[in-house]
Amino acid sequence: QVQLVQSGAEVKKPGSWMRVSCKASGGTFSNYFLNWVRQAPGQGLEWMGEIIPMFGTTNYAQKFQDRVTMTLDESTATVYMELSSLSSEDTAIYFCAASPGSPRDYFEYWGQGTQVTVSP
Amino acid sequence: DIQMTQSPSTLSASVGDRVSITCRASQSISRWLAWYQQKPGEAPKLLIYEISTLENGVPSRFSGSGSETEFTLTISSLQPDDFATFYCQQYKTYPWTFGQGTKVEI
């Protein structure tokens, strides 16, 4: 059973950048793909990308390709998601989610979510 | 990108009802489909993967069916704890995409 604990809520200015962390425990970090999914207020779920600890590789949704970076710290089993050039449209809850890995790319475990508000 | 379309968007039902939610993919996704349940203020919870495989601990009143482009989530007898929003997700082709959600309400 993997537990994912995310960093706390943030308020950011337009044009700035954000970083959210997600610390994994209770499982073998390298056995999972770590994904980021966001949910704008009252909206559905949107996949942003994934990082694969075993290989240190990433796959990003094209929509975010130019301004998202996902990294990991294996020593602390923590993954990070940075998003730059923020606008009000980036106001959302950001979830990290672990999947067993290709082809089983469903999201088995979820973090509690991090509220990010982008406001002048 | 593969578009996932759920219907209905909202479903009004009563405890004990049998309810079904449909998810259509814009192209074949084979068996790579999952369903999630999300309650207000909570993270989504995985219910079903590979069309019909129940995640551990998910009640057997939930079932999934379908193939290729059309899929169904069925709750055989709706319980008070089931009132939530449900999402389908394809993991056949990047980027992984979700349906817009179906809210099941009283």
C-alpha cells in the first residue's frame, strides 16, 4: 500500500512559477510511475505528465510541455512538479498519483491534493 | 488525443437503484480503461481497471463492461456512500485522458 503525501496549499502571482512535492511511502518507489493530474474548480481531471523513477524519464502532455518539469529525489522518495508562467487558468487542485506502470497506466494511489491559487 | 465522452453528465437516482454510466472513446482503446469515484473534497479513488477488474476492496455491486470504444460502469444497487462523481480514463495512448465526469445524485 503506497501512501502519497503532498505539500501544502500555495498562492502565486501571475507570471510566477510553482513547485509541488509528493512524498511516497509504504511501497517500493521505483516500482511505480508517478503522475500529476490537476482539477480546476468545478471541472474534471486533466493528466499533466509522469515521471518514471526506475529510468528517470518523463512524459509530459503536450499542453504543458513547454512549462512543466517533473523531477525526483530518490533518497527521500519524493517527486516534484514545477509549473512556470502561471496564469489564473492554472488555479486548480494538483494531485500526484501512482500507477503500476506500462501498460497498467491507471492511477492506483493518490495524494491528498494541493490547492494552488493564482491571483494578482 | 483520444476524447472520452461520458453520459449522462448528471444522474438522479435513489438508494437501491441499478444505475449505469456510459463512456465512449473517440477511437479504439482495447481494454485500457479505468473508472474512478470522487467525492467532494477528496482525491479520486480507483474502482475498476482494464474495463472490468475490480480494485481490491471495491464492493462487488460495482461492475464494468464494454470493449473497444464503448464502456459501461454499473452499480447494481446504489448505496448512500455511492453518491459521487465518476470518471472514466483511457490509458491506451498518451496523453492519458478522462471523461468529463458523471455526477450521481439523490
